[in-house]
Amino acid sequence: MHYKLREHIEKIVPLSDAEFEFVSQHFTLKRFKKHQFLIQEGEDVKYNYFVLSGLLKLVFTDDMAKQHIVSFALEDWWESDFYAFYTQHKATMSLECIEDTEVLCITFADYKNLCGGLQKMERFFLEKATFGFIAAQRRIVSWLSSSARQRYEQLLKQSPALVQRVPKSMLAAYLGVSRETLSRFSP
């Protein structure tokens, strides 16, 4: 399964076999079942996760106990409660499996060791973080400037595989609309 990680990293930085051996030593393979939590709000966030197979949702629960889906993570994506992971604070969000899922996990200490030991990985994670930041900004702007229908159409265009794999109720929560409203948009 580590070959998927190597392919993913080498989209940004090339690695020799020796370098990838060093990289792979910092990751652990874990398997989770559908509905199992990788992170629960209020707990320590031990890992940043690279999704090999399966599907995850990152959820924030507000003071009124309403759940807001912050993001989904498919294969070839990274996911965590990044604030909690990088600051070593308690989780403010939960990460749950929508499908049976396999991930490669890296601890914060291993992340620091990896970046300190191989400058290419520091560059890799910087680029991933930059594109993640750009995506977050685009999502915020979309929320501020687009109708619910436009957000749904954007999601269909950008992530058709996600729309096929995620239940309509979860898509509605992600888009900030009711299930009934989403049903009017979708075929």
C-alpha cells in the first residue's frame, strides 16, 4: 500500500528508493470500519491520515448539537483536524468513516522528523498545505457568493465520484441545505 503514497508524493517531488524507504518508515497502516471514528471531538489528535481506500467525513458539531460537514476525504487525500494536529490541542471536530477505510497514519513527531530529515518532504507538505488553504478559501467564497444550487453544481463538476458515493443527507449537510432542497437540485 505504500506504493500509493509514493505515487502521491512523486506528483510533487521525486524520490529515490532510499528516500522513499526513509519516508515509509514514518507511516503506519490502519484499517477502519464504516461508522468508526478516527478522531472524536475533545480527544487528542494523534495522526494526520492519508486515505488509501474508503471515504471519510470531517464533522464540526455546534453548540446546538447540529452537525456541519467540513470536508470529505476520498482516496489520495489527506485528512485530520489540522488545527488540533499541528498545535497539539484537543480535537474540535470528529473524523468518521463513511465506508470501510484504509489509511496511512503519521504522528506529529514523525511528521517533524520526516520534514527535518528530508527537505523534499518539507516542500511536499508545504505544497499540500498551500493547495488545501486555497481550496478552503474557494469554499468560503463559494458560500458567500453562490446559491445553494450553484454550490451543488460546482460539487457535481469538481467531484462527481464523491457525489456518487456520499448519501444525499450528508451532501446536504456539506452544502448547508436541507435534504429536501437538495432533492430538488438532483436528478
